[in-house]
Amino acid sequence: MMDQVLHITAEPIALRVKDAARYMGVKDPDYVRTLVDQGYLRARKAPGTKTMLISVQSIHDYLGDRR
């Protein structure tokens, strides 16, 4: 009997602005900030920090998963 191995890859729930830009394939993190300001991407501040976290699901929604 052969043992089966299940590999699970987890995707993050949110990314920092710089990482979100890289994830989306854009060079300028300000573009991501603009998309947040215009309501195209959902973001929140990390508690107790100035760090903005961008919802990965909103990135998928914005891109239409056309990456």
C-alpha cells in the first residue's frame, strides 16, 4: 500500500503595501496606495503600527484572478 501525502500551500490573508505591489506585478507601491484610496483594494492598519495591510482577497477581486 502506498502512503499518500497531501501538500497544502497557504496564502496570506493580507500583505504589506510593498509586498502587495510585488504580488500584483507592479513596480510602484504608491499605485497600490492609490487603489486603496479609490476603494479598489481593501486595507487596514496593523494594530499598534503604521503598517497598512492589503487584503489578498481584494487583490484577487481587483485583478479578476487574471495574473
